Amino acid sequence: MTVLYGIGTCDTCRKVLKALENINLDVTFRDVRAEPLSVSEIGRFWAEFGDALLNTRSTTWRGLSESERARAPAALLADHPTLMKRPVIEGPGGLTLGWDKAAQGAHLGSRASGA
């Protein structure tokens, strides 16, 4: 089972979902706005990706005050799920962030060139 964490309006998330479904991978899409990450999930993702998990280029980030930005990243992600860089993919290929060549190779294997 593969879980794709993202938001439904994210073009990259939709592209990844389609690529994974096209190779007949059993994938579940989890919209983190509709079903926010748990404290343990945030902690696990943060332990794996660190600062890269927090999308400081997002519209949500730009809308935060300086005092909000100074809060602990886990608290920010809990309160503002769209601050999570996406997609986070968890499956047989491991836990990856984004959809770069490394993530494609991990989840699509030799079929990565067509993604």
C-alpha cells in the first residue's frame, strides 16, 4: 500500500497520483486539508526531511506574521497543513518528499522515465 499525502488542488500531487495509478500501484490519496496529519506523522516526516518539509515559498507562509513564522514547525504544520511541501509519498519505495528524479525512481522503478 502506498499513501500519497498532499492536497487535492496541487497539480504535482495529481500528476503523481496518476503516475502511480498508471503502474497499477495500490495508492491512497490523503488530502491533508481534509484529514490533517497527526502529531506522530508530523514528527516522523520532520525526522526524515527536516526543514525541507516546511514550504516557505507558499502563499500560506507569506501570509503568516513574523510571530507565527517563529513558532515550532510541528505546530505550524498542524495548524496550517498547506505549509507541508508536497507530495510526501510513503510506500515500498520508502518515504520521499517531492517528485524529483530520486522520488520517481524510488516509486516507479525502471518506469520512472515516463513520469
